[in-house]
Amino acid sequence: MSWHWLIEWQTPYEFHGHEIKRVIAEEKTQYQSVMLVEFTRFGKGLIIDGKVQSTIYDEHVYHESLVHPIGISLDPSPKSVLILGGGEGATLREALKYNSVEKAVMVDLDEKVIEFAKNELKEWHMGSFDDNRTELIIGDGLDYIKKTNQKFDLVILDLTDPLKGSTSYKLYTKEFYEDLKKVMNKRGGIVTQATSPSFSLEVYSAIYTTLKQVFSKVSASYTYIASFDGLWGFVYASDDADPSSLSKAEIENRIKSRINSPLRWYDSDTHISLFSLPKNIRKSVAENTRISTEADPIYVPA
Amino acid sequence: MSWHWLIEWQTPYEFHGHEIKRVIAEEKTQYQSVMLVEFTRFGKGLIIDGKVQSTIYDEHVYHESLVHPIGISLDPSPKSVLILGGGEGATLREALKYNSVEKAVMVDLDEKVIEFAKNELKEWHMGSFDDNRTELIIGDGLDYIKKTNQKFDLVILDLTDPLKGSTSYKLYTKEFYEDLKKVMNKRGGIVTQATSPSFSLEVYSAIYTTLKQVFSKVSASYTYIASFDGLWGFVYASDDADPSSLSKAEIENRIKSRINSPLRWYDSDTHISLFSLPKNIRKSVAENTRISTEADPIYVPA
Amino acid sequence: MSWHWLIEWQTPYEFHGHEIKRVIAEEKTQYQSVMLVEFTRFGKGLIIDGKVQSTIYDEHVYHESLVHPIGISLDPSPKSVLILGGGEGATLREALKYNSVEKAVMVDLDEKVIEFAKNELKEWHMGSFDDNRTELIIGDGLDYIKKTNQKFDLVILDLTDPLKGSTSYKLYTKEFYEDLKKVMNKRGGIVTQATSPSFSLEVYSAIYTTLKQVFSKVSASYTYIASFDGLWGFVYASDDADPSSLSKAEIENRIKSRINSPLRWYDSDTHISLFSLPKNIRKSVAENTRISTEADPIYVPA
Amino acid sequence: MSWHWLIEWQTPYEFHGHEIKRVIAEEKTQYQSVMLVEFTRFGKGLIIDGKVQSTIYDEHVYHESLVHPIGISLDPSPKSVLILGGGEGATLREALKYNSVEKAVMVDLDEKVIEFAKNELKEWHMGSFDDNRTELIIGDGLDYIKKTNQKFDLVILDLTDPLKGSTSYKLYTKEFYEDLKKVMNKRGGIVTQATSPSFSLEVYSAIYTTLKQVFSKVSASYTYIASFDGLWGFVYASDDADPSSLSKAEIENRIKSRINSPLRWYDSDTHISLFSLPKNIRKSVAENTRISTEADPIYVPA
């Protein structure tokens, strides 16, 4: 009988248990508790503060669904990328797959997590920290975008969920998106991870509606991620590009001309499936009126 | 802290726990152990032998995804329906929504479960057992299709998973599908629940490939079902109708003209999302060569 | 694989799971949530608010350890008994085994629990509610002892643990014990369940020390109770009788002359084992200075 | 909410969960999987194959209860000690506390576990591996006692439970005890850990009865061990010494004259409590007729 377990609580009345085969590395940083394990089902997996961040089994599903729908839809193809969060280096890895990218700035708060990732998560970052287009900044994303004078074509928010008591909730507010817009080029686009439409549909919907206040073209996608035991959501925004209206042919053309490394998950059919929202999600997104602001932010249920 | 739990084991190294608020009814029948509970997250839920069968929260997602993609695609609209399994009466409920249906025969093995459903699962069957088009037969589906001289337009297999040691595995074999074909009208269609593409993708794929041996048009769909903590799959087959190629306009037209009661989940967009398989599922279905036969049947992992 | 579970949290970092075979009866009263189940390991068990109260497997260990060490040590044998709590009726059952008992008053707050016990817990009370020496009073024990003009030889406190936010904590304070003393005869004795020396040793010890403030002879006992997954404690107090100093011969004599029904657990050797405290418990009791008062009550950790 | 857990299955229908704060070291040896963790409740704890072996919280309860009741009762005080198993080095530590001990031979199968213990379990062995009276032999205890020409005053069996499929079950049979007797001095004594009287009372009782076939004076003890979530048992045997009949005064005298380091748990009152068996255990030991032999061995339920 199995005996070594991660038990993740989605709500106080629901938990999922995954057998741990072994603990590979563990570290407590100033900000969080980080553990790399081998799961029986998923293989290597990164756990931060008791939440599975990603596993070898399907990290590509998460990271390709985050980056490519917006990356492909931008016209022209992005030259400059800004990533907030994304400690594993896998979001960076996907961004660097675009021939057009000349610079990718990644801003993460937790230096020790980055060190941990560099040493332990090679299957994730695949050397992308050493790419000469990469600029790594240890610091607060909020500060960075207030101070920088650079402008970006593609902004990727690969952040922890908006938790009560954390500061990450600020990175999901209207005010923050307005600030972000100032560091974006006119035809640029943005994507944010948008929590789980199965466990926090109202937060997912609020992220959509909040971005709608700031950008003219906003679309929401979702996919099932086994390592998260449920659906996961993404919201893309731009004043120019609209991923949800791209034709399959156009997607395939752009993948061929723009991307220089193999994709494991993303293709034109996957693109269509990402934007084919089932009725309850569609309805929630369409009818939602809740906006997240500094004065009245949204949180995922603790 | 919550203390009354259903713990469902998806594999020996993965379990999901759901808090039970109260037990409404419980019964051990000759064949199975049946329990109706109120879950904190899902509301009323039916548990058979420790597996969540369906809950008020999303039984409509399961039952509408099972019945309507094939029901709508048949031309002409079905007059006669055969349901094997489907004890809750909700599959019957969906089938009876078609104006064209004149007769719906439901065959279920376990009389006590049917009695239980009639008394306790009114939100599921909504009186469909009393519809004068319904004919209920207590017995073995395998026997029934060998003896009946009726022919059906629509056959719905709402069965338990093919478990080792059970007899239900026979209802997923090539030989069984061949027998079924003999009780179907030429332009008729069939659907079977096809287990979980997240927990048993190889079984899902084998059901697809097995039906391909017997019918010329076969398509696979999937959706996320929160009550099952994962994806669920369906396979549709016919020599005439192909749900995966219907246009959105045609779907909306047929819903309007054929269906006389509200649908909660199924519409043309949901139809598209059901057939938008993500890459790994697409690949598994396309590349699978495993066929289930009486001599070499497939099973879900116990 | 088992799927229907009681999960009891001893602390936020420890839980014990017991498989439930079936739920026999369930009821929400004004005060608590009551459930009678059949456990695979223990057989029938009563659960109140997620805590196992007692099971057929070893309720006799608990109830005989509560009643008889003090009942046997009183001289003369008790005529009048007061029980506060004890809803199952098993404490009453044990008290009525003394030939000398002429009256047993039982005071319990929750009428519905008593009704539940009368109907469902016959193996516990064994008809003792119908004994003509029994007087059952629905009401608050605190009120009762302030108003009654009766005096008792034996007082048995079979109460829920002193929980923060409950009112039961008052029934473990010095002030309450002083009030109780006023309704006791001079040579009478008292016993209280005293929580778990394995999970809340400091509470167990404080109950001992608090009773020491009010009575001259106080002794503490303990035993292992499988249904509680740990040790359980009892404290006995009197100005006259001292259970911990009785000889084995005297115990056996008194059992023979005083008790008219079989005992399943209690005998002179069990008596010795109850008072043979291991070193850590002995030390905690001896060195404790904490007293529970209305102004500064003790609680078990929630 | 806690998320990193050891879940120990006492039976297929009972589990206990303990929160793990961190994993300190982990190793797979040829024979077993070894993990040193920090538990929230117990502090450092050693886990082998999913079973808690001992924790800093109460390893002294286990090891002192194993060694001293027989060590103290031997007359004269033991000079030569043989330990089979006992990888942590804590049994060795207790044996070396006797002034009289001139030689302690410890035989353990798993060299890597010994290395692990030497490096990681300093709070357990406290340097006893380096005591110049210690002789450490890596090998099979069964072989050792067949080949050695030494004789011992005190033999301590600190072995894993008799599990089906393991070879340790041989070390609980009548034939093994007969072989052991040949390497013991006339007035010597033996102790074996005897599994849990709460989870496997019939095995505990059978160990007692089996030793009774070989030695004239056999006694059984038990105590509660929180880290094991239940009672634990020990059986002592000799043709000369009888721990269960020692007076408290004699015990205290011998502790003073024979033992040169502090004891944390064992004293004369603890000795009495160890041998004060509650009624059900007494009865099981007294009435048991099951003997473990090579042809018909006993096992703990898997």
C-alpha cells in the first residue's frame, strides 16, 4: 500500500492525493517552500507551498497553452518579451522558440527558486537561462514595470494565484494591467494564467472582464491538466491581435515560419480546442460583471 | 475540519476525496452497493461500489454529451431507442426529448437499482420511467439483443466500465458490436460511454478502434466532468451519420426542430468543443491498433 | 480499495481514517450532528460532530473504566447516582449494576440524542432508560446542580471535551466542582472523563490538579481505547474514598458482593493497570500547576 | 492546510496520517527503502518501507521497554549481549548502559541501513557504534547463531514484524528459539519485540506461547507508543529470571547499582505498568494455543 503522499486541498471539502516515489530536493526560501519530487504517476514534479506547479508529465501542456496562442497571433511576430514569474524557466523556453525574439526579460522575486530551477529543473528550462537573448532580473514585477523604459511586444504573466494575504493579487488588477500597457508596444499582446475554471470559475471570469476594461480584444482559453487535477485557464489580451479568430491554416503557416523548435502539444487543432469553451464557462465569462481593482481585488478561495 | 469522506481511487497511487454532508439512502443489491449522498461540493450524488456515477452538479454534462451528438446527427431523427444500462433514468430522459421518438426500451440488470432510482433520483429521471413511450426490461443486455426481433434507430450504451472480473467487459467487444448492429436500422447510430481519456486513454482509444471494425463512421469526443475528477469520453458510430462533421448551423437547426425540452449543456459550440480533441488524445486514437475481442478483451486498470 | 471513510483529525497534522461499511442512522439535532455507522474494524459506532464517541468494539472499556474504580471504592456502596451527559445510556447501564443503587438521575441537554440512543443504541443502554430507578432529565447540568435539593453518593461526568466555543468547558472548572460538591454526600465520590493523555496531556493533568483544589483524595487513571486511536484518561475525586489504594483482594470482594451483572473488562488486575501510569503521564500530573477556572479555563486544542 | 504526509496503513480499513515537515535523507538499499523525516508532531522519525520505525518523540519508550525489564531481572547482571536487528543503534545504546556488559554483538543484515544510522541517527545511537565493547556484524542473524561458538547472557531481538514474503518470520518460530537457546548461558534471558497487541493481538499471543515451549519463565508486557499509533508488545523469556515477579524495591536497587546512565522512561512504576495487562490482552495470552513453527509460521496481517 502506498504511504508517501502529497495531499493537495482544492477546497476544504476536496483533496487529491498523489503518491511520491522520492524527494529529489527540498528548500525553504524567504518566500516559499520548494520541493522537487518524483511522482509515481507524473514523474518529476515541482511543488511550491503544497501546490503542484508543474510536472514532466504535462508541463508542456501548460507552458505551450500559455505562450503560443498569443505569440502566434501577434503580427508582426514578437521581438521583445517580458515574463513575470515563470521560475521553472519553461515559459522562457517557449518564448525563445520564436525566431523573431531578440530579447526576453524575465523578472522573478525569489532568487533561491531561480537557483533551484537552474540546478534541478533542466528538463524544464533546457538551458534557456543561458540563452544570450535572456535577461534575468531578481525583483518585484510591480516595481520593474514602473521603472523600466523598455517596451515589449509580448508580456507573459506566469504568476501564482491571487491569494488573500499574498501580494500576487495586485498582479491581477485593472490598475496593474493599465501600468503594463504602458510598457507594451501598440500591436503587442499579453497573456496571464487565469486560475482554474473548474475550481475558481468566478476568478477566471473576473480576470477576463478586468482585462476587457483595458484592452479591446480579449479571449479566454482552457485545457485539462492532469497534474492540477482539473481544468486550467488562460486569458489573452491585445488592442490588435485576437487569437480566437485565427484560421487553422494561418496558425499552421505561422508555426512553420516563426517557430524553430518542435512543439509537443500546440498545433492548429489544439488551438481550436483551447478556445472551444463548454457552455458553463462560456456563460460565466459572458455574464460576469466582477472586475478586480486595487480597492476591491479578487482572490482564489483559500 | 471535515470528517465524512468518499475517497475514490483512480489508481493505486492517486485518490480524490470528497466531503459527504449526509447519506440519504444506501442499499446493497445482489450486484452492487448503491449509496445516495449529499456532497458538499456537488450536492446529491449517486455512488455505486465506491465510484461516483453522477451528481446533480454535472450529470447533465455527462448525459447530454452521451445522447445528443449522435441523436442530432441521425437522419431521419430517431423513432426507436434502445438503452443498455443507464439506471438513473437520465439517459432515458434525454432520449425522450426527441419529438420523433415513439419507443424507448431500457434494459438494466439490477431491479433494485431501478427501484432505488425511481424513488430517490427524481431530479435525474424526472418522471421518464412513467413516460408511455418507455419500456423497461430487467435483464441482461447481452441476452436481450440476441433474442429481440425489434430494430432500433439509436442505441445508447450507458454501462459500467469494462472491469476485470465483471461481465460488463463483454459489452465493449467487437463481437458484441456486431450483434448490436443486427438490431439496428441501416441509418441508425450507436454511442457508448468510453471511460476516461485522462485515466485510461488506451481503453478509450481501443473502444474507438473496435467500433471502427464494425461501423464505417466512428468519432470520439470528450469533456471534463468535475464529479469524476477528470476527463470523460464517448464514442459514436454509424454507417450513415457522422457527428464530427455537422456544421454549427445544422446543429442549431436540428436542436430547434427536433428537441422539445430545454438543454442545459449541449448546443453547437459545446458540440464543437466535444470533438476538439487535444493533441495527446488525438494521437492516441489515431495510432491505436488495439481491438477488444471476446478472446482478448480490454479492461480498465483495477 | 476502501472508499467510505471517517477521517478524524486529532490535530491539524495528524488524522486517522476508519472505513465505514454502512451508515445506519443519521440526525442533525439543535446541538450536534449524530451518526450511527458500522465500521469495518469496530462494528457499530456512534459519531458526534466527526468524533467517535464509542463503538461496540470497546465501549465497555471506556464505560467500565469510568464508573467502577470510583463505584467500588466508595464505602458504603452508592445509593444515589447523578450522571451528567452519557447520552448513549451505557454509563447509566454500568451505574445500575450496583445492588445498592436506588436512584440514578441522568441529565442530558440534547433530547434528540436521547431519543436516538433509545431507538438505535440498544446494545449500549440495554434497557437502562426503562429501569425504574432511572430518572431522565433533559436540561443543562449546570442549571440542574444549582437548583436540585437532592444529594448524591456518586457523580459521573460523562461529558464532551472542553472545547473552545462550546459551553462544556465550564463543566471542568474549579467553580463547577465546588458547586457539585454541594450536591454530594460527605462520603461520596466523583469521576470525570479527562480527555486523552496521548493527545492533550496538559488538559488531563489540569483536570487532576483542579479537582485537587476541591477534594482531598484525587487519583488519575488511563487506558488505551482502540476506537479513539489513543489513550483515554479519567480522574476520580472524593474526601473519603481513594481508588488508587484499594488492594486487589478488596476489589474482588466488593465486585462479588456489590455488582449483580457480569463485567467484561473491569477486575482487580484491570484496576491495577488503570492506575499504573507510565513515567511521562505520572510526571505531568505530579508537576502540573495549571488549574481550570471560569476566569481562565482550559480547552482541548481544536 | 497540511500537504506532505506519511500515510500508514494498519489494516486495509484503517490508516493514520502524519504530517511531514521535511525529508532529511532518503535511501533505497538492497533490502528496503529508508527515509529520515521531520514529523510535525514527533520530530525526527525513521521510516522503513512506509512503516514508522521510531521517532525522537518516544524511541526511548520503545527501546527502554525492550531492554530493561529483562536486563534488570537477570542475575547476575549480563556480561555478554547479542542483538539481532536494531539498526538505529538505540537498542545497543541501552544495552551498553549496564556496568556489567563487557561485549555487545550486534548482527544486522543491511549494511547501508547501518551506515545511514551512523551518519543520520546520532540522537538514537549516541555513539554506541563506537563503544569498544561493541562488535558489529553485517549478516544474517539465522546464520550467525548457527555458526558462532560464543555464549550470551542477554539476547535482544529487535526485528521487523513477521511479514508474509519476508524472511523475518523465521525469527519468530519455535525452531529459531531452540537454536538461540544453544548460544545462551544457563541463567541468561531473551526478549523479542512482539508486534502490536492492538493491531495483531493473536501474533503477540502466539509469540508468548511459542517461547513458552522453549523456556520455563515467559512474561509479556505492553505499552502505548504514540509514534506507532497504538500499543506495542514485548515478550521476555528465561529459564531463570522472571521480570514480572520483581518487587519495586528490588528494581530500584538494581537500577541504581547496575546502570550508569540516566533512564528517561524505565523505573519501577513503569515496570509495573508494563506488566499490568488489561483484561483482553491477559485473556488472549492465557487462552492462546497457536504456536509458530517453520512448518506453520505466524504472520502479521499484510
